[in-house]
Amino acid sequence: MSEALKAERRDRGLARHLEGWQVGAILVGVGLLSALLAVPRAVAPERLPLPRVDAEDLRADMAEERALARQARQQGLSFEARTVGEYLRRLGNAEYASRGLPAPGLADRLADVRGSVAGFRRARGRAADQELVRLRAIQGELFVDALAGRGAPADSQALAGAFGNAPAHGPWFRAGRFVGDAVEARLLFKARWNRVTGLEGDPVYALHPNEWLALLRFLLQHPEGSDARAQTRSQLATLEVLSKRQPEYPIAFARGTLLYRDGAYDLAAVAFQEHLAAHPAGDWSLRARNHLLAARERRAAQRAE
């Protein structure tokens, strides 16, 4: 037998003993990495959970709004509905002039709006509701167009008041431009419209479930408030609303994240413990353990100062 053939057989025999070692090394490496990742370590929270929104349902909701606006254009609106619309514009201009702050005359303008709405509904019943939702839809469309620079600039302030100049709305704008998209602008408009007309508790005018979730998602990402503390309070209030709209949302984890950012490490630790008690395993559990350790460390450092 040639020396070359003997060497080939030796190599082949050695290969049999080493078959699969690469896969074994990878599996061992993955196991070690998983073990390391599972060990809690102090990490400050950065990511705030956002509510899940069904994009298809939200598109259907927006299609419904566009259809209502088309009806308003094609069929027109009654004198009573147009009167409500005019009172809303007067209120919007007054709010814009005051930058959303208390000012003489605002209460009267608000009373005019609500009085005209109540009178219209008493006189026309369901027919009034049908017209008012069309009024809201067409006004919302005009507002979104104005905000995007496609419509009359005056419509932005007349239809949405201090939307663009209230000190608390600073987080909604960057370099003078709205940070959200057209859907989010429309939802903010609808929520304000329902509030100033006094119809926010009426099922006929209520935002649909995914509209609510998309609105709350925006407010978590871009909270109202003229300073960091006010923005945190706004986000905490948003969480309370969200917990009722999407019960599976990890509210305790989110609350802990916000409290940690605000420097309330004691309360943040309690919130992360609350999350772990309810969800000892799951998507946010390891993060909660890491953030709990970080909160305890920061709390200890505060006490040592």
C-alpha cells in the first residue's frame, strides 16, 4: 500500500472522530450565550412598550372618515350643522389666541359650542347625530390638509385651536413641522372635537378601538408637557387609559420605565416588582429584572449621598 493511501485512511479515520464538532461548538456557544443573557444585570430602561395597533382595522376606520367627509361635500350640511361648525371655529380662534391658556371669553365660546350642539340634537335627534359626524369628518379633513400645507393656513387654528402653539404641545413639533402622520393628526383632532362639543362620552361619536390605541401610542411617544416632569405625568396618565383599552399591555413595566427616567427609583423598583409578580416569564421579564437591579442600585446611591 502506498504511503499516500495510508495517509488518506488515517485522515479519514480522524475525521470520523471529529464529525459534528463544529455543530457541537456552536451549540455550546449558544448555550453559554443564553445563560449569560438570562443572568440579571443592572441596566437602565430605555425602551417603552407601545400598544399593538391593528393596521388593517385602522385603515378601515380612516376609510370610513373619508366616506363621511365625501357625504358632507356631496350632500351639504344643514343650517344647524353649519352653525355648530361656525361656533367651533370661533372657539378655535380664541384658543389659538390664548395659546391654550385660560383667557377671558373662552368659557363663553365653549358654552356656545355645547349649547348649539345640544339644541341641534334635541330638535333633530338621530338626524343631528348623522350630520354632526359628517361635520366632524369634513372639518378633520380640512385640518389635516392645512397642517400639511395643502389647505388654508387659517383652518389649522380655527379648526383645532391651540394645537400648533400651546406650550404643552411642543413635543408634537420639530422645526415647526408636526412629527406625526396624517392619521395621528386626524385622531388628535377627533379627540379634541369630541371633548369641546361635550360628546366624548356618547357611543355615536366614540373613537373606534384601534383609533384609541393609535392615539395613545402617539401620546406615549410624544407626550404633552412643557417640561420633562410634565411630560412624564402625561405619559403616566396615558398608561392608565391604555390599561383599560388593552388589558394585556405591560403597564407595570411601562410605569417603572417612566418612573426610573423621572428619578423616582423607589417607585420604579416597586413597579418592576409588580410586573415580575404578574409575569415571572415572558417578553419583558428579563428586562424587568435588569431594570429592577438598576433601580435598586440608583436608590442605594441616592441614599448614600
